Amino acid sequence: MTKAGHNISLADRAFNIRRHALKMGEVQGQGYIAQALGVADVLAVSYFHAMTYRPDDPEWEERDRFLLSIGHYAIALYAALIEAGIIPEDEYITYGGDDSRLPMSGMAAYTPGMEITGGSLGQGLPIAIGVALALKRKKSQSRVYCLFSDGEIDEGSVWEAAMSAGSYGLDNLIAIVDVNNMQADGPSKSILNFEPLVPKFEAFNWHTQRVDGNDIDALVKAFDAAKNATDKKPRIIICDTKMAKGVDFLEARERNHFLRVEADEWAKALEVLEAGRRA
């Protein structure tokens, strides 16, 4: 069994992921909502076009694994897991609360569908390599998807992992980089300039693509190309995204790693999101 609800468009899936994230953020009045809104299209294509899994059996051995390296993006992944039917929709109200399965930073021990505990930045890709190697040795056909951020590219562990994956020829690994050019200390490229990314990953023997991460058609083509490539290389899709995508007054706000949303703005954000869907 693979993705459920094939009659629902990917655009609608992305809208629903954004809506779930906003509703969760309103519960605590905070959360990394700008990142969640920005990466929603990537998650929609990952979960409802590219990946194989069983919503009612998140530990199904033949599933594709989605590893979230960026622990503070948990609100975004929870929204995707709700949309996928892995987490009940009404559970969003527990976000960030005591004994919740939806803590503010992703933890594998708490949440169905959360493959690793992220947040120690730069560790997701190395873990993904270990998982991909293990699946190879088990003769599994499953793929490993690993989402990490442009800020994590500052970490040397990412580049050691990139070199290792290219050396091992891990063609069952699809890495995804969210390039929103923002990290805790400011714009990512002004902290440590990581460009040009495409030739760097190509030099490490990766099948490399760069796309607009808020263009669903472009993402579908990129994921298809990554899955269908026949070379014995790991794949990477570099996704340029816009923080707070879909809510114009948040998009226009001064860029900040932790975007402040006032108490009366959560409902307004949902209204703007809905209006954009109808437009």
C-alpha cells in the first residue's frame, strides 16, 4: 500500500499541511511557523507523490524512511503526518503540551512516523547514510529521504556525510535541502557562504538538482528524476523556499529565524491562507 487519497491534488495537500501547522502554532502561540509554511510544498510532494508507506502501520518494514534532521521543523512534519493519516487530526490540540506526542522539537520516541530525533544540527544526513547502508545490506527496495537545512551546511559532519554517500554509491538515498537563507544568527549566506551548492555536491559524486521549492510541478519532476535515475549515486534536491509562503503579511515581515506571530494574527493567517486558495 502506498499514498492514500490519490484524488486530492498536491496543491490541496500543501494547503492542508500549512493549515495544520498554523492551527498547531496557535495552540502554544509559537512555533517555527515560517519554516513550516515554506517547506509545505516539499512535504506534500514527498508524502503524497514520492514516498511509499502505510498510514496505519508507520513501522512497516518496507516503508520509505523520511528523516527530519532539523528538529525545530517538527511542526511542519507533524502537519504532514496529520495529513497523511499517521497522526489523528484532532491531536494537533496537544502540540507542545505535557505528555504530548507532538513536542516542539521532533523526538522519535514520542511520535509515530518520526524516524529520528533531530535537532543536533548536522546529524541527520550522517544517520541517513547509516540507514541507507543498512537497507542496502538487507536487499531492501526502500528509499531514505532526509530533509536538512541550509544552516546545517555550516556543519562539517554534513560534508563528511556527503563524501561518504558519494563514495558508497548510495542510490537509495534522496537528500533534500531547504534553502530559505535564514538561520539563528541571521541570513545563512552571510554567516557562512555555502554557495555554489550544485557543483559542490556534484564533486562529491551526487546526482544533483536545484529547484524552486514552492513550485509543485518542478518538485514533482525533480523527485521523479531522483527516483528514476540509473546512476549509482546518492541524489540530492536543493530546494529554494520562501519563509512563511502562502501568508502574505508574514512573508513580508522582517525575516527572522523564529518569526513572531501575535495572538490575534493566527486566525488572520488562516483567513489569508484560505483566501489565497480560492484566488
